[in-house]
Amino acid sequence: MATAQAPQQKFDILVAGAGASGLIAAIALARTGHSVALVGKTPGPLPGRTVALFEGSLRHLDDLGLREPLEEIAAVVKGIRIIDDTSSLFRPPPALFTADEIGLDAFGLNVPNDDIVAMLSKVLDSMREITRIEAFVSTYDFRADGVTAFLDDGREIECAVVVAGDGRNSPARKAAKIEIKEWSYPQTAITGILRHRRPHDGITTEFHTRFGPFTFVPMPSTDEAPRRSSLVWLMPPAEAKRRLALKPRELAAEIEDQSHYRYGAIEIEGSLGAFPMAGMRTLKVSGPRLMLVGEACHVFPPLGAQGLNLGIRDSADAALALDGVDLSNAKAIDSAVAEFEKSRRADIDIRTRGVDILNRTLLADFLPVDFLRGVGLAAVTAIGPLRRAILREGIEPTLARTLANFAPGSRG
Ligand SMILES: Cc1cc2nc3c(=O)[nH]c(=O)nc-3n(C[C@H](O)[C@H](O)[C@H](O)COP(=O)(O)OP(=O)(O)OC[C@H]3O[C@@H](n4cnc5c(N)ncnc54)[C@H](O)[C@@H]3O)c2cc1C
């Protein structure tokens, strides 16, 4: 890794944001042969937050040499169990989906957010093709002939293209005046790491409650704690406030209760996190000389573990669109940006709307909606080909690719 000191420097591509999406984008873009600067400060800790990454994402990470270091810090997820815990009249029976049904050893890996960011940072710091700049971008000047980024430490970066992984309030998106639609849900997610008496057997268990999912995801064992899971528990904000004020043992007892004692006695390890649930989508995922990746262009609640998986596909598509492009040619850049827009649109829309609908059906407490959700899950469970198609789509989306290929003017 090189470090930039001069007040003004030039790179082909500036990646903004040192969260997981920005780091993965920078590593992927460095493979395209362009010079890359990553501008961002090391993010603070996200207590109790983990990300489950599916096989499709792991294949992209493998191409970047990131799968092996990830495997060292992650737990394997071999199956997903869904339990309707809404007390609805139309409650389908619990459903267990396992990776071997679609010929895989595992659906993916679950890893603490802070650990994946630290691992990606370490890899990035060892890459001579990337210049890391510990600063924030204050403002951008997007012009027809290039982009200038003005940093908060007084430096200026000239580049041909910006790839922005600068989070849900994305300054790059604002500078490019890309419109967004934002909404909120009456839910807060409490996150934490739990030690428990009974094994998880490599299975994620998602209880669907009337207030949203209550999910246990396998975590790697440690010497002191052989059985660990991460918790994501959605609930009304007032309940989250009450629960966060409890003593750890009292809260552990509520978690045991809510899990119907499936995991036996529970102990909370370390700090808990609390995250208000919101949604955001952008009218476009690109602008002139700009591509958005990760939460800069999609935010939704953690149902079905989709967020960073989508962010990884954003980064992979940004690198694909810019690979081999002559960045001194404005028309070639316009075409690459248009290709990125087309390849990402359907995938992001399907995930954002799908998660929104599922979350709202849980919150609805309305019989016809319960009926449709119950019938939907029962059909997916019972009809073999549908079941396998949905499992495959969950881990390596192809529907969005098909739609993107049918879009007018598509190359594919
Ligand atoms: C409770 C919970 C559970 C989740 N579980 C899963 C899961 O199991 N699987 C999954 O795939 N996803 C999951 N997600 C979603 C996932 O965590 C997010 O999609 C992911 O962390 C977003 O990463 P990001 O890099 O896009 O954004 P961020 O992590 O927000 O990073 C953005 C970065 O940009 C930086 N930045 C901001 N402004 C500037 C600037 N001007 N200049 C430079 N840098 C800037 C910020 O400091 C930050 O470091 C979950 C989310 C939640 C809330």
C-alpha cells in the first residue's frame, strides 16, 4: 500500500468509504489495472453485528483471494430454519432448508462485521496497487472532463471515476444530486453475541415474530465458548429501550424465553448493539463518472441476510464495468457507467422490495396477509423444484441478471 501525502494527487478511480463495501470495491477495482485511491477513515465498532455471506458472494471473494482469510474468522452456515412465531391462525409448520438440497456443503459463512472490516483493511494495506488515504471527502466537483474530490485534511484528489461506498448518507450521491426515497419501520434491532448450552448444528434459526425476525446465526467456537451464535432481534423501539436497560442475566432470560429454550441456557458475550430499522432506495445507482455501492444505494432491514451480499455484487459489477475501459475517454466512461446502472437496477429493486414486503407482512397482524404469508412458506417448503429454485436464487441471484439482460440496449 502507498500513502498519499502531496496536496494534490491523481488516480484513475477514487473509492470513497472504508466500510466493507468500499474495501471490497477497492480490492476488486485494483484487479482491473487502474490506479485506485481508497479515501475513508477506519470505521468504529458495530457491537454484536455480524454478516452472513452466501456462496455466491463467497465466489466473488474467492476470485479476489479473500475467501481463505474470511474462512479463518467465520462460522459455516449449513442450513436455515424458519419458524413462524406470530401465533397467526395460518401458521405454517417450521421449515428447514439445508445446503445439500442444492448440492452445496454450506449456504455460506457468518462473520462479525468488525472482523471482516479488519481483515479487508489488512489485505488492502498489503496491496501496492491501492493508495489508502485516512480522510473523509468533504465535497466533490463532478465535471465533464473529470472529478475533483476535496478532502477534509486539505488534500485534493483528481480522478476519472468515483466509486462511492460511503454509506447511507453518501456525500458522493448527494453531490451528484441522485434522488432517494427513504422510510422507516417501527422497529429497532438489538444485536449481540450469545453463548449457549445446546448446539446450533451450523443452522441459522429465524423466528418470525409479530414484531419482526428474531434470529440466531452460528458463530465460530472459542476455547471458552464452544457454542456461540449472533443474535438479531427486531422489536418496537420502546421494547428495545426497556430490554437494553435490563441486567445481562435478565435479558438472557428473555432471550431464552423468546427462543422457546431451543438453545438452552444463554449468556451474553460483550456489548449489545441497537440499530433503528429504515429503508432507502435511490432513483439511480450511478451518475456521470459515479457508481454507488453498498448502503450508499440500498438500505433495508436484516431479513434473509441480504445487505452486504448485495454490496458485494455491486462491487463485482463496478469492477466488471470498468475492466479494460480507457479512462481517458469520456464516452467509454459513460458506457461503463450505463452498463453498471443496467446490471445493478433489477437486483437492488428485487431485494429492497422483497425484504420490505416480507417485513411488512410480519408487522401487519391482518388475517388475509397472514394467510398469504403462511401459504407462501408452505408452498415453498412442499414444492421441491420451487424450494430449490428459491434457495439458489437466495444465494446466487440469477433472476435479476435475466431481467437486466432483457432491458433495452442490453449487451448481454
Ligand atoms: C442488524 C443488522 C444485521 C445485518 N446482517 C447482515 C447479514 O447477515 N448479511 C448481509 O449481507 N448484510 C447484513 N446486514 C447489512 C450489512 O451490515 C450492511 O449492508 C453493510 O454493513 C453496509 O456496509 P457499507 O460498507 O455499504 O456501509 P457502511 O458500513 O456504513 O460504510 C460506509 C463507510 O463510508 C464512510 N464514509 C461516510 N462518509 C464518507 C466520506 N465523506 N468520505 C469517506 N468515507 C465516508 C463511513 O465512515 C463508513 O465507514 C445487516 C445489517 C444490520 C443492521
